[in-house]
Amino acid sequence: MEFECIIVEAKDKVGLITLNRPKALNALNDQLMTELGHALKSFDKDEAIQCIVITGSEKAFAAGADIAAMANYTFMDTYKEDYITRNWETIRQIRKPVIAAVAGYALGGGCELAMMCDFIIAADNAKFGQPEIKLGTLPGAGGTQRLPRAISKSKAMDMCLTARMMDAVEAERAGLVSRVVPLDKLMEETLTAANTIAGMSLPIIMMIKESVNRAYETTLSEGVHFERRLFQASFGTEDQKEGMKAFMEKRPAAFKNQ
Ligand code: CO8
């Protein structure tokens, strides 16, 4: 597929997707979301790729869903035809880790897209917000559901109801982002993290992602049970034998993804 709204590159074992609609601050229109879905699925299938990074520009990760594109939709367009929402869930099917590298604005759907990633590394100029209330609507891609889980009900209510933006320092303090780095180090730090992950065993990476995500979908005892089964399953892999042998032989492990 030819991409017009994103740039897709493979950097060693890391698949890098750059949102690229600079004139609209990477507003997420239907074409961009379709292209993003294709790129994500294709990296997920690509045996050479072990981790994926989504980023934007220095000014905006994404300033939200494309307001101009959706301004005149009717309820029937959005409900019956499923415009706007139809291609937003693809990212949830991706089994390899997806890191969001966020600089500048991550607003509305941009904040929601970042939260759909497995973790967020933020530049010190990052700003997160759910300003949909100012447009007479509400978050539609999980903002009201993922924000309370990420940063508490009180802060989520504050952000969704007042539309105030949260800066990178507050976002890290609140647990929305895993780390904050200087803007000029954002890609270096993110690619280092992605390469660290990519150096591990892919089946184990995938099991960890699946197990952590299970924490959001089930009770603690079910989640712990699920984790236990995957932990036991890891002993059926060659990579577990290699990882533990390498530790005892005081050498780096050479994983084979088996
Ligand atoms: N959609 C379309 N165009 C946009 C958007 C957007 N979300 N954001 C910015 N742009 C465009 C502007 O219209 C402008 O275009 P032009 O130059 O042609 O006039 C260009 O980008 C630059 O923007 P500004 O001139 O406004 O730049 P500033 O630096 O002055 O301001 C802001 C930057 C603060 C980010 C400002 O642009 C802004 O407030 N943007 C809108 C933010 C917003 O409200 N986002 C929420 C959108 S609604 C949403 O995301 C719902 C999600 C539902 C997802 C459902 C799917 C499942």
C-alpha cells in the first residue's frame, strides 16, 4: 500500500511509523487511520520486526480527529455507516509492543491514540488533553475509559470536563507516560527502548504484552491465573532455556524466537 499520511520505515528490528499531516497538526482523518492500520498489521506480520514506534512531529503527535472532516456528519453517518470510528480499533489487534513517542500536542483522538499504545515516552514539550467538550462532543476512542485507569478518576474528570491540557511533567507524575525526555532526545531514547525490547525473545515479548493487558480486562485473581499459565508456558520455549543458560554462563542470551 502507498502511504500519503504516514511515513513507514524499518530501523533494524523496529518498525517506525511517523504521522505526517503537518499542515493539520497530524489530525487523524479516515485515510490516515486506514494507512496506520495497514502499517501496523504489516509490521505485526513481518518476522524481522519485534517492536513498533508511532510518533508525530515536534509540534504535534496528533491534534485529534480531523474536525473539518467530521463537522457535518450526522448521527446516521457515525452510527450506521460507522464513519470516524471504523478503523480506530486496529491497533488493539497488534500483538507486538507499540510505543508512542509523543512531542507537542496529543489532543482528543491524539491522546486516545497514544493511550492505545503500550506505553508513552513523552518529550518535555508534550501536552495531553481531551478538549472534545469544547466542540460539543466527547472523547470517542476510549478517552473517558482509559484516562481514569491511567491517571485516576479525579484527574480524568478534570481533563475531560474542563478541557485543560496536562504538560509532560504532570503526565509523568500522574502515570500517563512512562518517562519524559528532552525534545531533542525523544527519538533516540524511544528507539533505544524499542531496540532493547527488540533484543528479547519475541514470543516472550508477546506473552508479556498479553499478560499486562489482561490486567485491564479482568479480576486480579483471573489475571494472576492467566499470568501463571503464560509463565509456565515460557518453560516450553527454547528461549527460556537459552536465557537462563546464558545468565549462568555470564554471556548475553542469543534468542531464536522459538
Ligand atoms: N482537526 C483538523 N484540523 C486541525 C486540527 C484538528 N483536530 N487541529 C489543528 N488543525 C489545523 C488547524 O485548523 C490549522 O489549519 P489551517 O492552518 O488550515 O487553519 C492547522 O492545523 C494549525 O492549527 P492552529 O493554527 O490552530 O495551530 P495553533 O498552534 O494555533 O493551535 C492547537 C494548536 C491548540 C492544537 C489547535 O490547533 C487546536 O485546538 N486544535 C484542535 C484540538 C482539538 O479540539 N482536538 C480534538 C478533536 S475531536 C477528537 O479528537 C475526537 C476524537 C474522537 C475519536 C473517535 C474515533 C474512534
